[in-house]
Amino acid sequence: MLYIVPTPIGNLEDITLRALRILKEVSLVLAEDTRTSRRLLDHYGIKTPLRAFHSHNEHAVVERVVDELASGATLALISDAGTPGISDPGFLLARACHRRGVRVECLPGPTAFVPALVASGLPCDTFHFEGFLPHKKGRQTRLKYLAALPHTFVLYESPFRLVKCLEELIVVCGAERQACVARELSKLFEEVKTTSLASLLEHFTKKDVKGEIVLVVAPPE
Ligand code: SAM
């Protein structure tokens, strides 16, 4: 069977006892970046071998991995941080497993958008998870679609594009729309700031934006 195992998004204490046990027990861990994951497993004293499984090779290797699983291997899939399949490789392998009758279990665990959404103080009863917007083609269409949604939406954004993204959001949502920038969640310099898009733009234009970012945008009033 395949275990999909979430790993910490910043704070190494954020891993479950079950995740550690599974990572120890499986014969092989598929990882996005084996060097990053080796450091993580070393930290927990886990010696399980790692093999690369990332967006550049997943199409080529997915069937071979499912062959191994179908012939009895028990493997785990992890990504560099958070839950595989959430803006990370995972979907292709899970789908291929289902098609071949291989059991898939995803452990509950860290992912960036849930703490961002919940800490934002914006409505979280119903929400839309968008992840990364396309950089060029289709970006404007997507922004307009999101702006018109009747519920909160969540974006992943790089620190280098945050200011540009806030400017674009102001055009489609209006300057007074409430939003939240959740930065460096679970890390030393965590910052969760909820205010209008205009105030967020002012705040983040003044400084050199660093770290990992989730943007949460409230629905229209
Ligand atoms: N699989 C991950 C998950 O479950 O959230 C997401 C991986 S995606 C490649 C990386 C993006 O997630 C970052 O660019 C950022 O938008 C968000 N992210 C990851 N860790 C974060 C953190 N500690 N604080 C804020 N955002 C984070």
C-alpha cells in the first residue's frame, strides 16, 4: 500500500507519532528532494532509504512505482514540506494507485493553508483553495473568477510576487476587501496580518518581503 505522509512546514515538532512510525516501517520513502528529506529523516533518527519522486520525473516513474506497490511493497510519499498533493506531487500517484487497486492512505498532518485560513479570522465555513496562480497565461481570468466567488479563497504566493499580487487583487476585488497575509507559519518570524488589501499593500511595500506566504481573501461584503 501507499502512505501519503505530511511533514512539517517549518516547526520540526509538527509531525505525528504515526507519521514517524510509518516512515520507519516502510521499505522506501519517495521524496521530492532527497537531500532535504534526508535531513528531515536524520533529525528523527529514521534510516529508511529515499528515492526521488518529483514534478520532473513523476510522469516517467509513476507506473513503475505502482508496479512495486501492486506486487506487495509498502511505500511512503512525502514532499519537501506539508501534505503531498497540495501544490506538490501526489495526485498522479494516488490516481494511478486507485486505478490499479492499490490501497492509499493519507495521514492527517501539516499543510500551510489550514492554519492560515483559520488564523486569518476570515470566514472559513466554506472556502476555495486555489494554490499558486499561473504566472502569465490565464492569470487575469483566474483573478477575476476568484474575486467574484461568494466565499473566502486561499492562494499560495512567493515573497517576490506578493506586492504585485496584492496590486492585482486590489484591481479585481477593490482596495477595501479584507484579506490576510500569513507568513512563515510555525516558524520563528511567523506573521499573520488581516486587514484591507490596501493596508496590506502599504505594509508589505515598506519592507523587504521574505519567507513563505499564504494569502487569504474574504468574500465581497
Ligand atoms: N504541500 C504544501 C502544503 O501542504 O501546504 C505546499 C507546498 S507549495 C510547493 C509551497 C508553498 O506553500 C509556499 O510557497 C507557501 O505559499 C506555502 N507555505 C509552505 N510553508 C509555509 C509556511 N511555513 N508559512 C506560510 N506559507 C507556507
